[in-house]
Amino acid sequence: MLINIYSIQLIKILMNLNRKEAAKETTSDDDHDEEFIKNTSEGVSEMAGGDLRQVQTEPYDLGRGHHENLGIGSSSATETENIELMDMDNPFIMRPERSYVKQNSTPISMASEENEFGVETVLPSRMSMKSAPSQVDVPPGSSSSSSKEKNTEIDSYAHLNPLAKRTTIFITNYIDWVLYFLLFVASLPLFYTPYHIFLPFHFSVTIFSYFVALLIPHKWPVTKRFAHPILVSTFLILFICFISSLIYHHTAKGFLDDLKYYKTGKNYLNLFSKAYLFDNGETNKNPQESITKYPIWPGCGDFLSSMMDVSIVSLSLPMFTHRRDFIKNFWIMIPILMSIALTFLLYPLICYNIGINPQRSIGFIGRSVTLALGNPLINALEGSISLMAVCTILSGICGVLIGDSLFKFLRVKPGDYVTRGVSLGINCGAIATAHLLDSDPRAASMSSLSFAIFGTVMIVFSSIGEIRNFVHAMVGQ
């Protein structure tokens, strides 16, 4: 991550130097052109013998001219154009600018502003807002609009009696909790009977644990620095599943056996196949001896991973919204390609030389790739998928917890969305990108693009036989 940050900052410094030099050259050319026009105008005036009439013009005022037609300002203003005819026989004489003079009108000064979509718009200034209050709309996120929404919500329940109103509000706010609680209650007989069905039990426990994990930082904001919802929910899931398996099997080994059916490997790609899978894709050769009556069913992890693959598409929305930033900062491909090369070279080499076995050394290559792209990457390289998954999740959590502090320590400006987005996207994947969606949407768009390009190019490289053989040679295979 440090290499990415420093490389991006170095490239930005070099580009700023080139822009300054180009600006100096443009300024010198403009000065030369102005001097040439001035000298030419003086010479033409002398040749014309003073026949030209002096014309006093003023720049075209958008506030007094154009926006009067839009209804902003006085409607009784009359418009006159002071355009003096000039000697058209002389090609060196330029036409003056139009001037618009308004009588009894309130001038409206204009200011340019860049909206959230990166489009530059022209808006009236605060002075003009006072002159035309009827033309100004209240932003959706303002306090007045929120109070209106609250009043509307209260009015929608006004026709109900107090008991029905409390019941409606309770169901509206806690419908998710109610549904998953009913699913949990219904799953208990299925889990503790000889059928020993895992999917509904694991699914309801997972959702409940995540809901509780989201409430902790909301209740105690100080815990946001270390109590990430993924960490808290993982601890709760393992604890509840351990107690439940201990009640059923009466041994700790039963918990490890049950955990193999949390993610069997039967996702949407092979859901309707007749293969008996468990332990994240391992083939069950003796399905009759399984601890569950239905070993062909998918697990909770298969369902959630399938939903995650679909939800990745939602990251394209901020990418489309801030698409102009990609064209403007196309040079980010340089640090991305550098990271890809270093990932293939350094991770397996260092891990193997410090004593990690070859399969797990290859698994570290997928540390910076999101899970949706990491699975085909590590499968092609024949590495450890379980290690890749753990490293990917921990990398994303660390990026969320210490990312802002690290940027502050390295003196990266808060508005530098390019450095923040590219660094977190390459090193922390989708978890950090989801965090940026709330705090900095522009950085989230750069992060989405970065980890998408990073993962896609990594998969392409892993499918090349020479690169795959080179990686295997580094780990002694």
C-alpha cells in the first residue's frame, strides 16, 4: 500500500510540473498575441484617419441579459443593444462585444459550481437568491425537507387508533428482525432432529449476528475504530454455531464437521448438478455417511457468496456517475500495473523463502483481489483458496480501520480522492470500496475501477501458461 501511495503521489507531482510548464508557455503566447493585436489596432486607426467611432462596450452579463428571459429578475426591463457599426472594409477591425443595458432590473451575478456528478453548472449567487426566492428549491437533504418527511409520515398514521399506529410503526421498523427470528425458530427443529439440516439455521444466525454487529458502533460510536461489523459478526456466528453443535454432538469435533457444510461449494453455477459437495468444493465420496440427511443442498455461505457476486455489479453506479474522473486520471493504470507485477513476483517468493508451503504461498497472491475475482485467480494458479479468502477479508477490514489514520500520517490530503481510492481499491478490495461509498463517493468510484482492473488483469495473467509455470517455479513446484 505504501508503494501505491508514493507512486501515485510521484506521478501526480510530475504531471503538475508538466502542467505548470505548459501554462507558462500558453501565458507567454497570449501576451505575445495581445501585444500584436494592440500594435495592429493602433496602426489601423492611424490608416483610417480617425473615421472610426469609439465604442464603449461592456462584457455580456449573463445575469442581466440571458437569465431575464428565464424569469429571474425584473419582468418590466427593456433591452437595448449598443452595437456600433464599424468599417467592414478593413479586415483588421474586430466587432465589439454586445452590451445589454437593463432599466429597473436587479442584476444577478452568476457563479459556477461543480455538482455531485462532476458537471459544471452555473448558479445564481447568494445576492441573486434574495431577489428571486421563488426560483430557489430546497435541497432534498435539508432540515426543512426532513421535517416535512417526518410530518408526512406522522400524518399518514393519523387515521389509525393508538394501538394500530404503534403496531404499524413497530412492524415497519423491525420487519427484518421479525422475519429472521421466525426463520430461526423454524430452523431449530430441523437442526436438532436426525435430519440435521444446516441452511436455514446457519442463514438466520448469520443475518442476526450481522444485525447485532451493526448496532454496536451505532450505540457506541467509539467502537468504530476496532469493532468492524465483519469481525464482530464472525465471532458471534462461530460462537453460536459452536454452542449449537456442542449441544447436538456433545463433542468439539462435531463443530468442525458441521462447519464444513457452512459453504459446500454449490453456488448458482452448479446448483442443479447432482454432485455431493462439502468443505468449500470438496467432493463427498460417501454421501450416505454424511452427518446431514440432505448433503446435496447448498450451504449458507454458497447463498451469500452468490448474492455477493450479484451485488458487485452495484459498484458500477458510482463508476458511471464519476466517469469523467477516469478520463482525467487515466494515468492510474501505471501504479495498477506496477502492483500487478510486484504481486506476482514478491508474494510467492517471500512466503516460500520464510517457510510457508507452496500452495499457501501462491494463495497470498490473491490477498489484494476481492473474493469474486480471487476464486478463479487462485484456482488457475492451484493455490489455497481458504487462505486467500481469509487474507482478502482481513486486508479489507484493516483498510477500513487504519486507512484514514495511515493517509493522515502520510499527509495525503482529504480531498485527494485519486490516491485514496486507488490505494484502497488495489490493496483492500470491495470491503474498503463499500466503506468509501458512504464517506467519499468519488474515491469509491476510483476504488471500484482500480480493484476491477487489478483483479481482471490478474486473472488474465494467471491463465497464461508461462506466467503460471514461472510462479510455480518460484515456490519449488
